[in-house]
Amino acid sequence: PAKAKALGIEGSVIVDLLIDETGKVRNVQLVRGVGQGLDEAALEALAQYEFEPAYIQNEAVVVQIRYSYKFILDWTDSSE
């Protein structure tokens, strides 16, 4: 987000994800955030993720995982 970038804020947003048997994210819950719009951006992006389904004994299952979404500013000068 522009606000976080302007303030030079970066960091990791930690979430719990509920992933269904097809690999689609069904629930995203914030565990720890960094604020300044990064939490919301991570939640929105992760809600659209698709994962490979998890399997137990050849059967696709619903799983919950903890996931870290890391925001890192690119400090290179794009004018070079």
C-alpha cells in the first residue's frame, strides 16, 4: 500500500488459513499484523490464493495452516 511505502514500513503479516479439499482458501484470520494497510492487503491477497490440496491416505482433506506474508520494500533506484 502507498501509505506504508511512503512511511518506509515493511514486515510480516501472520495469518491462519483454512484451506478446503480443493486447495481454495475458505477463511483467513489475522494472527499478527504490522498495520498501515499491510494487514488488509495481505488478507485480501491471501483470500484469492489457491494451494495444492492436502492429502491423508490418498484422500483430499481440509487443513488449517499458519502463513507469513512478508512485505519488503525495494530500495533500488529505478532511475538507474
